[in-house]
Amino acid sequence: MSSKAGAIHTIADGLIIAATLLSPVIAVQVTRFLDDRNEVRGRKLSIFKTLMATRAYNVSWAHVEALNRIDLEFEKQKRKEKEVIDAWKAYHDLLNNDQLSADQWATRRVDLLVELLHKMAIVLKYDFDKTHIKNSSYAPRIHSDIDAQQAEIRKKTIELLAGQRSLPIEVTSLRDNKNS
């Protein structure tokens, strides 16, 4: 065997040994990278799914929590994710705006929420157009009726406890304790 063939054989053996030793390390690193990437995507998906599920109930605790997690999970350094953050900022600014009439505010709120959800759908590779996002949620009327009734009960109870409201009492019969 020539020295050139021996050198090639030795290099090949060295590469086989190195590959054998490094393969588990590389496999673990690749697995960790993929797991981390899936976890990040999972957190973004959780926000998106919560917002989509609660878009008709924008005052629900879950909806508000999901909105407040956007800044934590979406990255400004990625162009499409920055668009999500920018859409959230515009929506957030409106939510804290009391300069518009109630009708203007409500219409603008829906438009900005739809824009935010659409930007998130693009990042997460969901094929939802704005019309679908805006019109495909279901919110039974009874839910808003119950919410309004509960708000009224809370308001009047607070007024009663604060002494701003009295509790009407009607006497329907008087019993004479002496004749009992």
C-alpha cells in the first residue's frame, strides 16, 4: 500500500471515528433547537388561538391576558412579527382612547383587532382573510344580556352598600303577636 493510500485510509478512519463520537452531540443539539423553535411557535399559537376564540368577548380575562403577552412572544427583529407588534400598538392606543364617540370607538376597535389577528395569522401561516376573522365568530345574544344584567346587579349593589340607594321594602301583612 502506498503512503498516499495509507494517509487516505487514516483520514477516512479518523472521519468515521469523529462522526461516530459527534453524532449524538449533534443529534441532541438539533433536537434542542427544534424543541425550542416549536415551543416559541406554540406560545405564539396560544396567543393567536385565544384571541381568535375570544374575539367576540374582548373584555374576557383570557382575551386581555393574550393581548398583554404579544410583546413578550413576538420579536421586533423579524419583519412580519414587527408588523404584529405595530398592529398591537395601534389597537392598544385605541383601547386607551376616550376621545372618540362610542360608535366610532367600537367600529375602529373591531377594525384594529381584525388587523392584528390578520397579521398574526400571516406570521403563523394560517389562511384567514380579514372578512373571515371579522365575521366568523359566534356570540349568542344571551351572553351579552347576562353580562349587562350582572353589571347592573353589581352597580346597584355597590350603590346600596355605599348608601346611595335604598332598598324598598313592602309590608304585606302585619301579625298581632298578642293574639298568637
